[in-house]
Amino acid sequence: LVLVALAFMRPYLDGDRSSAAVQKHAKAHILLLDNSMSMAYENRWERARKAAADILKKMDTGDRCAVLEFSDTVLVRTPLSDDAAGALAQIEKGIDLSDRATRYGQALSAASKLALEAGAGKRILYLISVFQKSGFSSEEQEFRLGAGLELKAIDVGSEDFTNLAIRDVRIAEPESGSGTVVKASIAN
């Protein structure tokens, strides 16, 4: 009787093994979408959202995804799940451009922590941005990607224009008479 009972249990046991195999071969796709002010230039934002949507549309069964928006702050828009449609809806309608600066280190750090908790066979971070040099501060240059993580950089910039950043804007008192003096420095 025990052997008969075990024979009937075999499909359930095989199902557990196959789900473990799917987990082992599944991928975790962590999308980092730059929504800083520099992304508003020309059609960068549309290209960034399209690149993110293309990644989600190519996910395999069993894969999981998360979407993070970042500028000088990081916000998890969709937690790690197998709901690619929900993540796609967030990208299309839930994330807007900001008027903030870009900081890559904190975004990569947050995505790395999320990816390491994924428990998937392969964990890929997709950094979608225009890669402004000003987005890497000196303390962020010490950041190291965790073991077992893959980083794919998706540049939505263009060769047709320069990558200027306006820094240190201040209003100064005029030296003679009336008027307002605005001083700023521009970094390329």
C-alpha cells in the first residue's frame, strides 16, 4: 500500500523538482531608469522608456523583474516579482521626469541589494541613462558590483549633442548701480 501511495505521489514530487529547476535557470531583471533632468533633452526619455519596455517584453517564463527610478534619489517603482505587465504599466504611466541631478552610485547600490535578494540563477542590472560624468561623485567611485551580478549599460544619449552640466548658479550683487548679475559655471 505504501508503494502504491508513493507511485501516486510521484507527479507531485517531480513538480517540486521542476519548479526548483525553473528557479535555478530563471533570471532577475532589475531595471534602473534615470529620470533626472538631463533625460528631458530631445527624445532621451522616450528612448529610455522604450528600452526598458523592450527588456520586459523579452522576459522568459519564470523570470522576475523590478523597476527603480533614480535621479539623486532612488525609488522602487515595482518590487521584484514575475508581473512584467505591472512593471510595464509603471514605465509607461507611473514614472515621470524630475528636475533633479543624477547620482549613479546610490542607484546601483540599491539595485545590487535588491538583486542579491532575488534568489535567481542569473541577476542582471540594466542601467538606462545618458551617463553624465557629473553623476559619479568621488565617494561613488568606490562602489563595487556584488558577486554574481551582471551590469548592462543602455546609453540613450546621442552623438549629435554635447553633455553639458550647469553648476554653481548664484545671484551676485552688481558692482556698479542697478541690475542683477547671475554667475554660473558650466562643466562639459
